[in-house]
Amino acid sequence: MNIAIVGFSVEGRATYDYFARQGGHRLTICDQDTSLQLPEAVQGILGDAYLDNLGQFDLVVRSAGIHPRQILDKNPDLAGKITSQINIFLEACPTKNIIGVTGTKGKGTTSTLITKMLEANGQRVFLGGNIGVAPLSFIDQIGADDWVVLELSSFQLIDTQRSPHIGVCLMVVPEHLNWHADMEEYLVAKEQLFAHQTADDIAIYNAENDNSYRIASAGLGQTVPFMTAPGAAVQNGFIAVEDQQIISVDDIRLLGKHNWQNVCAAVTTLWLAGFTDPEPLRKVLGEFSGLEHRLEFVREYNGIKLFNDSFSSGLLATEAAIDAVPGQKVMIVGGFDRMLPLEHFVNFVSGREDIRTLMIVGQSGPRLIEALQAAEVSDYTEATDVKTMPEVVQRALSLAQNGDSIVLSPGFASFDMFKNFEDRGQQFKATVSAL
């Protein structure tokens, strides 16, 4: 088969390796980056015209960040020939024990919780998807009785033609509207996780979010809520399911009430998968403190605690961080502006007494400051002049007082000053560690 692999980063490389192992295919790598080092004897189409003239191929495998529309606009005859790594994986995976997790925020945390809970129950589990591990990189290692947990973004789901046995949808709010045509396209993309389920499958949703229910109802799977019965919910200070108390919320290692939703989603998933012994779940929840760049405590310096929440690329996550970190705090907010609404955040911070100041940085700064001024919110500090992470940290330290916390929770994408959220978080941690 004549196959084009469009995009040659983590996903693209794993896709290439998968087809190369099969043999018998003619593989071409298409990427905008002209400096790529391609595998020996492999043809490449590199540069700005990498999406042109793809009609010669029998199959085009896009990487998640490349919208199908980008390819079809230049190659309208390719309809029906474009696929993705997730499609290929779901079709070829040797186990039916697949759990897919989507949502706007919390996907990585929930997917990791589910994985650790399955492992605590003695299961062999593979975790992949948007969390940074390409599923095709481990497909040949999977046995029929193994479990697979996939964190799936709207970028990965938009053209998915298959659904996992268990789908989980967390809270969904506006996001990635610079990539999607509108909110409707974003929701429809998420729906593909469930759209191809049968009546034998399970669709788990957040009872506190209408978008989550809509998305989980897109197929024929049995819909089950969390945050209310019959799924896991918070009852009398405990995470409980079917009248069994799993763990006190005070004993959950994850920081913040927003993580209670992720915990309830994971517990509900394990319960419906048949793992109903509370002890392994309790052990995981008492030990797992979270993923890197998600409300990660870095260190205390001169009586000030510093937290890295660089994964926060939407203001809903920043709101969760404000609620999660106790006491007075300097919130470092701002980044690349995707032009999402600001009203909810502005109303959220208005009148709060636990914010020392909102330190506004980045390209989004002027629009955010304008919105704060319009709402007569005065607890902010304009710092759009800082251009490096050491400058950001030093400015924040100058604003904090003994006993305060400094929280990097930008609420915006990182692309104005950094390569990605990992780069932003690593620079923050390195700067703080060097103090």
C-alpha cells in the first residue's frame, strides 16, 4: 500500500515504525519541518507544500495536530482515505478491554488513576494517547486479557470511526476554538469517542456537566453518571459508590476539590469494569499526588510555597488552582490568547480575599487586563513586560509575602513565550530550584 504519514513527531514516528514492521508498504513522510532526519531510504515531502498533491496515496495517516480539513482543502479527492493512529489502533488492538477518556481538563490525571487502579488489581495495563505515548508503539505487546487506557483529545477523536468498550467523558467547556471551526465542531469531535459504541458498551459521564452528558449519549452505550448515583460521588465527606465508602476526601493525595471529579470518574470506571474491591482503589488514591505540571508543589523559599500548574491552558483550570491552594497567593496568569471568553474568570476572581494579586503576563495580558478593569477588579499586577521565566519568578517573589504561595497557573497556551506547556513548566521548576 502507498501510505503518506503526515506529521513526524511522536505519533508519526510510531506510525512509521508500525507500518515498517508490517513490511510491504511504500511509506512517505510529509512534514513542514525541512530539517527532519528521515529514516534511511524513506521518501519525504518536506516544507510548506507538504500537504499538496497527496492524492497519489492509497492512505493518508494524519498526526493529531493536523486537522483533516487542512488536508481535504488541498486534496478534496482524499475523502475516505484519511485516517489517524487512533483509528488504526482501535481496529487492530488485540484486546477488547479498552478504556478511552476525554474531556477538557483532567484527562491525564483520570487516565493515570484508572491505570494505577487496574494495576493495583493485578492487571497488565498499557497507557497511551494524548498523555504522550503513541498507542501503536506498544500494540504488538498487548495480550487478549490486557487492558488499554487511552487519553484522547478532540484532535485525535475528530475523525475516529471506532469506539472503545468503556468511554469516559469528564467536564467539557469551550477550548481549542482556534483549531475547531466552532464549539459545535469541538463537541461533535468529542462525541466520536462514544458514537460507535453498541449496547454492550459503557458510556460514563459527568452528571454536573450538560456537555458531558450530550457527548456520552452519542452512541448506543449504557450511560452511567459519576458525581451522582449509581456512579461514584462525594457523600458525607467520602468518595462512595453503591453505598460503599472508598476513601475520605481528606485522605486523597491529589490537591483540590476539582480532582474529586477525576477520582469519582476513575472509581466509577473501575466499578463498571468489575473491580469492586475498595482497598486497591483506596491505596492508589492515598498515594498518587498527581502528574507533572498539574498543581505540582516545587519547593518552599523564604516562607513562600511555589507551585507549578503549567498544564493550565484554560482559565477553568486556573480557577480550580485558586480554590485548591490554601491561603493568600500570587497567581501568575497569561500566555498565548486563543480568544476564549473571559467573563467567567473575571466574575470568579472578583471580590475574592485569598488572592494577593493576579500577576498578568504574556500576549493575552492586555485583553485580560481590560476585562478586569471593566469589572472593577483591582487585585492585579501588570507584568506583560517580563519576557523570561527568571524575570517572571523574581517579579512574583517581589509581590508575595511570607506565608503566601506563588502559583504558575497561566490559564492560556504557552506558545507566546515557550515551546509548549512542558517547556514552560520545566523552566519554572528550574528557575525556582535554583533560587
